Amino acid sequence: MNLNVILAIFRKDLVSSVKNKNILMILLTPIFLSILFTSTISLADNIVVPIAVYDEGLSDDFVKHLGSIDSYEVIITDSVDKSEELLYKEEVAAIVIVPKRFSADLEKGFTPSLNITVNPYDAKSIVFLQTYKDAIMDFAGQEYPVNVSLNTLPAGLQSRFNIPTWVMFTVIFVGMLVLPNTLTTEKEKKTLDAILVSPASEKDVIYGKSFFGLFLTILISLVIIFINGRFIGNLLSALLFIVLGSAVFTGIGLLIASCTENYSSASLLSTIFMMPLILLPLLADLSREIGYVSYLVPSTYMFYGIKDAMLNNSGISELYPALGALLIFNIVVYTLTTYVLRKKSYI
Amino acid sequence: MDKAIVVENLSKKYGDFEAVKNISFSIEKGTIFGLLGPNGAGKSTTIKILTCQSPPTSGNAHVGGFNVLTDSAEITKKIGVVFESQNLYEELSVYENLNFFRRLYSSPKEKISEVLQAVGMKTHQKDKIKTLSKGMKQKIMIARALISDPDILFLDEPGSGLDPHSAREIRQMILYLKSRGKTIFITTHNMEEADFLCDCLAIIHKGRIIALDTPKNLKKKYGEDIVRIETVSGEIYESPLNTKDSSDIFKHLSENNQIFLVHSKEATIEDAFIKLTGEKLTDES
């Protein structure tokens, strides 16, 4: 292993990536998505839900009451069919069919029926489902039997819960898309041949590129942390997980690039592998089976490691099994990558 | 004279296909050695073995006194390679390309301007590679191969695809490098280039070396010098030079004042190649 050679490859890749628009786009994607997500969450407070209301008769006051609620945009229709049509065209998130004499029955103390249909794929329907009962109780003059004091985390603290997810996404995304790009381009343009007839070995190429990938993923992760608030919890543990996680996903990216002949095959393969690697840790709590499967992927150890370090302030002494698992993944991935690259260059 | 490269019974198989079959040759230091043959003859495979990019299936080779099987780290410090494809970093400048390879060899920074001066490209060091012509890129390829000041240079089809002017410039550059004491190994399918440049030439056909000598000797051994006589009435007579036939024809026509023009045509490497293989060696081959 030659440190000068590794640094030369690192510097060359850094200069190339700045001049390569595709790589720049990939690098900026996690940052852009993180900003977009954060701004979407803050906008959610001001959502207005469009609903279609059909009154079968004599309940004008109820329809008017719905219309007076700020978070609803009421569209009065003249038939059930028309209401459904608006729902199917996604012009409204929900429809309310008010039966004849609904208001009068309510006034008399009866329990009339109200027919509501929502489009669960329309995100705004969630807001409607959370508020429609309050709207009816308010119209009936009833009060909620408990005085609830509902609080939420301060805005600055909310985003820190996203940090482990965004850091994991960044590390996987950059490691598995940028690195295959740099290596397969070297293979396609045959610049790798020129490197390998110099004193640089296959190992030097792997380490040089990994160093470059590590630098990028850590840099983008720090930007993500900065965007989402500030660093909290155990800094050393979190950084260790970011570094080991970056190394393993950079290695997986290089392994994919070593096994494939061109960039399009490498990016296809990377995308296929990337999905379960991102989703499994996030869905691990949904079922015991997914939980078991998630232990087979390195992203789980990285995700929970960063989460515990940042949110629970866990130190290395508590997190060493996950660190050990990531270390083993690293050894396996880099041994395989060096073996494959050496074998391929000798064909 | 010392040997720069020694090849002994070298073979290379890809599955069932034998690309190189038991070839042997040696190259004197400070000379230009050419490996001439059509595409697919085994030229590039031989270069790959000698530059440690691919191990031989059997046999052995020594480059600069080092074994290709065991001493690749030493060999890579002694050689420079100009690849057939112009494998430069297109987005980077000439300087950035050379600076990267300079770092790989731990050569001093001054080497960049030295090699650019040698190939006449010093004024282009800030230009991006993608803006250069093919001939200019080939000069940068040579500059890159020289960045470590190697004793031995491998040039895979150095004149391939270049316009005549650029090809001539590259040939002059190769001769200049020889004058600086470099040993040069060239693969080519261009017979003119091989004849002009090489001190020693091996003709490779279907993985085997079928002739190995100086270009002059190859032409002498396998080609024929021809005399071509055109008469006043437009008839053309061709006959091997310095034979009884050619003397008789000349004598007969001259006595009758029939000679209009007399040409002599020297044997070419192509004649030798055709005689040896029964095939023509063209650029399309």
C-alpha cells in the first residue's frame, strides 16, 4: 500500500468530481431532499383540505358550519355521483354525504348517520380524518370530555430525529452511486489500465477511491446534520458509525463497479441494492420477520448506531456490538472488492 | 550489448483460444523493436504480458532484468506505456493529467514541463484534453509515458488513426527518444511505420512469430527488388532485379531503342509479409 498513490487517486477523483456535472448532481441530491423534507413538514400546519359535500336535504346549517372551518375548502355538489367524480379526479380528498334532516335529527337528540369517503392516497385526507369528529361535535354543541393540553417538540428539536435517517440515506446514496461512477468510468475509458501499469496496485486504487468516497459521505453527512439543527448526543460514537458506515457502503459501491463492465449496469445494480439497504432499517419495527432480515444488512447497524449515539447519548462501550458488525462488513466487502478487481484485470 | 527485454517461450490462452503461441525474442537496450501483425495476431496480448497487465499462461519474460511473473512492482517503475486507445482524463487539463501520473510515480514537479517540452506541447498545458486533436492527444500520451523517465517504452499502435502529418511527428518523436537511449517496443500493423522506425522487426501471425530480423534483412530474405521497363509502344516488363531474365530483357529492348522508362522497385515489408503468410496486411485487417 502506497500512501502517495492513494492520495494522488483521492485528489484526482476530487478534481474530476467537481468538473463532472453528474457526480455533482448526485452529491447535492441528499442535501436538496433534506431541505425539501424539512420545509414540507413546516408547511403541513397550513394545509387546507378540499372536501365535496352533498346535502340530501334540510341540513344547510351543517354544510355552512363545515364551510366556516378554516382548514376545509367545501365544494357543494348536487349529487352523490358528482361528489364521487370529484374524489376520483383527486379534486377533493374526501366526500361527505349528509342525509335528509341530519341537522333536525341531531337537534332532537337522535344519532343520525353521516356517510364519509376518503382517498387514503391523498395526504390531505389525514388532516380531514384527524379533524372531522371535532367539527361534528362542535356543530352539535357538544364538548370534548377532557381538556387536552397538546404540545409538540420545539421546531429546532424536531428535525434532529430525522438526522439518523438522512445520514444513512446520504451515506448509502453517495457511496453506492458516486463510487461506482468513478470506477466504471475508469474502466470504460481504460484510464484504469494506465493507472495499473504505474506503481499503483489494485489495492491502492481501491483505497484511494474509498478515501475519496469516505471524504464525500462524511462531508455531505455533516452538511445534512448542519441543515437539520446541530450535533447532539455522543459525538465520538456517532462519528465512528458514520465513518464505518461510509466505508462499508463505499466498499459496496466499488464492489458493484468491480463486478460490472459499464456505468449503466453498475448504476442499475446499485439502485436495486440501495432500496432494501435504505428501507430495511426503517421498516424493521413493523414486524419481527423484517426485524430479523434487517440484521443482515450493514445499514441497520449504522442507522441504530447513529440514532443511539445522537438521541440516547450512547457511548462506544454500549454500542460495540454494532461497531463490530460494521467492522466485519468492511473487512468482507474490501477483501471481495480487491479480489474481484485483481481477477478482472487479469482476464 | 545488454538485453532490455527477454521473452522465452511465452504463451497466453483465453479459454480455448491461444492468443500467443510459444514466442521467444530479445531486445537490445537502446533499440526500437517492432511487433508487426494484423489485428488479433497477438500484439496487444504480448504487450499486456510484458507490462504486467496480464500474466502468461506459460513461458516467461524479463523486462529491464525483472521477471514479469514476480517483479511487477519493479517493472512498473522502469516502463512507460502508450496505449492504443487514448485513455486520458478528458475533463481534466493536460497539466492535471500529467500531474496525477507524476504523483503516482513520485516524480518531481519539474518533470511535467520537461516532458511537455519534449513533445512540443508546453503551450497547451492548461487546455482540457477534450479540446485537443487526436495527434495532440497522442503527444500527451507519450508525455505521460515519459513522466517517470522510464528506460523502456511500450507503444501500442502509436500511429493508428492519426493524419499523415501527426503520424510523421510521432515517428520523429520516437526516433528522438531512441537517440536519448530509450528502448522502444512498438506494436503496429503499419508496414511503412515498422520499416521506418524499427531496428529489429518480428512478424507475428495467428499468435506465432513467423519471422524475426532487421527490416532490411526481412526484405532481402522474403522480398524481391523489381526492375520495371516501359517501352515506347507502352508495353511494361517487370522482372526481378539482377537476374538473367532482367538483363536479357533490358539488353533486347535497349538494342532496339525500345526503352522509354526504367524503374527499380525495392522490396517492401509488405512483400515479405505476403510471402510469409499468403495474406495482405492492410489497415483494415
